[in-house]
Amino acid sequence: MVTAVLTGVGTALPPPVHQDALWDGFFRHHFGGSRIARRVFHNTGVRRRHTAVSPLTEPATHWSTADRMLRYAREAPELGHRAVAAALRAAGRAADEIGLLTVASCTGYDTPGLDIRLAGSLGLPADARRLLVGHMGCYAALPALGSAADFVTARRRPAVVLCLELPSLHLQPPTDDPQQVVVHALFGDAAAAVVLEPAGPGPAQPPPGRRALELVDLAAHTDPATSALMTWRITDLGFRMGLSPEVPDILAKHVRPVTEELLTRHRLKPADVAGWAVHPGGPLILDTVQDELGLPPAALAPSRTVLREHGNCSSPTVLLVLRDLLAGGALPDGAPVVALAFGPGLTLCAALLRATRSG
């Protein structure tokens, strides 16, 4: 049983750019004026995104992978520092109290890596452990939270999880591949960090009275037979995503059994859940989850808001939804919350949390 409490969330975002401006100012030409591409861009449910490298000012279409990684090394540390610092402030914790920093990212690599750079810039203690979670994609936040929670429970020390992605670095050359149209219409950049602390009695309890989420349990399901439907390939021109239109159909097969199995372990059913943090991989993904779980439209309003204001930011996205659920203040103490995220594998991860006040 997981007994760690999420006590602070912090985010950091590059400059925003509106979806219409991206289409009119770059992608209309990039996709040769395609009516299909235009329809995709206008039907994603995205109003704006945030981009560290905007195609309106510096299109990365033909940048080498080396150049993209150099830009990642330039952009990611400052963005990650801001997100973690904000999470520490929200939790009322100092950097020298942190025992573990877990960083999830699949859009860039460097050594010394982002985890080491942040340990220095934040002033983490020299004995702080570091864990890098790479290439898990959109669901990485939940296994990262699970690993950090295990550390927190065993060591009785707070931990930080940072999810940071810069998909804008991986703009691909012009193509008529519909999968690439969808990818370029959906993804945005973001960093989101959370502080996890021990629950219950002990020397490292979180400060009292703060809104928090107890991480109760996690579940995962991977269907290796469908692994070719979502890919992230390293090429000479950055990382290229494959995103099959069959993904929602596979998700429809698994989301209800996995969610119900997780809830049943705690004598709960979907109707008992007060908050849903569903990774907004796209409007069809959210429609599929809503239909398969029989949820009212309001249940996925936070996810649709994140999709509208940020796009799909890969691993940070589900944390953005959890941030909004906490900030909304509508969760009564003890209320169950379910987080769902999906990615390569195909993999479905689920987490059960409970709204609480620390202390």
C-alpha cells in the first residue's frame, strides 16, 4: 500500500502561441495548404500551446538531432528549475530536505544530465538520490510517482518528481503523413513538478493544513501486441513520433477493466470517484475514456481545459490536470481521485489518490 502524500505542484511554461497563429503562420505552408491538415488543426480541441522553439520564429524542420539536443540542454534546466522551485514553495519545503529527485523526459538527453544540473542549481543535498525516467512518453508521470512514493515510504524523506518535455524541438520535415499532421497539431511544451512526502506519523511529515493528495495505489497494463501503434524513433532530424489511429480502439478495450480492478481493490466503483485526471492525448482519447467508463461530461472538464490551454505535453500533462483539480478546491477530504495516462507499449497506467489535508 502506497503511503505518500503529494503536497505541492509547480509548473513552468515557455511562451504561449495560439493554434490559429501556428496554422496560419507556418503549418498551412508546411503541409502544402492541405484541407485535411487544416481540419485536423481546428478539431484538436487545442486553443493554444507553449513552445520553447516556435516554428513562427525559428523553424527546426531541418535541424540535426545534435542541434536539437544542444537546444534541449539550453532550455530544459531553467524550465525544470522553475517548476521544481514552485513545487517546493507550494509544499513549504526547502531543497536541502529533498532525498530523491526523479526526472521524467523523452524529448532530450545530455550528460551531465538534467537531473545533475538541477541538483546543483536547486541546492539539493549531496546525498540526494537521482533517478532518470526516459522514453516512457505520455504515461511516465505515474510510474515516476510510484517509484518516488516507494522511496518516500521507505526512507521517510521527501522526494520531487519532475516531468519535462519539449516536443517543439522535434518538428519534422514536410510530409503528407496524416500521423505527423496529428502530432504537430497536438503537442506542446511544459514542465510540471510535484513534492511527495511521507504520510502518517514520523519525523518527515508535511506541514499541516495544506491541500494534498495521498497516493493510495497504482495499476498498469501493457499490451505488447500493439507496440507498433505508438512509437518514438530517433532519426538524424530529431525524434519522430508514430501515432496510429487505432490507439483509441485499443484503449477502449482496456481502460474500464484496468480502472475497475484498481478501484475494486479499495471497494470503490467509477461512480464513487470525485475527480478524474485523465491524460488528454487528444479529443478522441478523452471521448473514449468518457464513454467506456460511463462518465458525465463534467468529469473530464479539467482534462479538456488542459488540452485546450496547453495541448498534449506528454509526461507533464496529467500533472497539469492534477494541479487544476487541487486548485479548484472542490474535492472534499477523503474524496477518491483517479489519474489515467497512456503511452507506448501500448501502456495504460492508473493511480488512485485521495484528497486530504496534510498534518
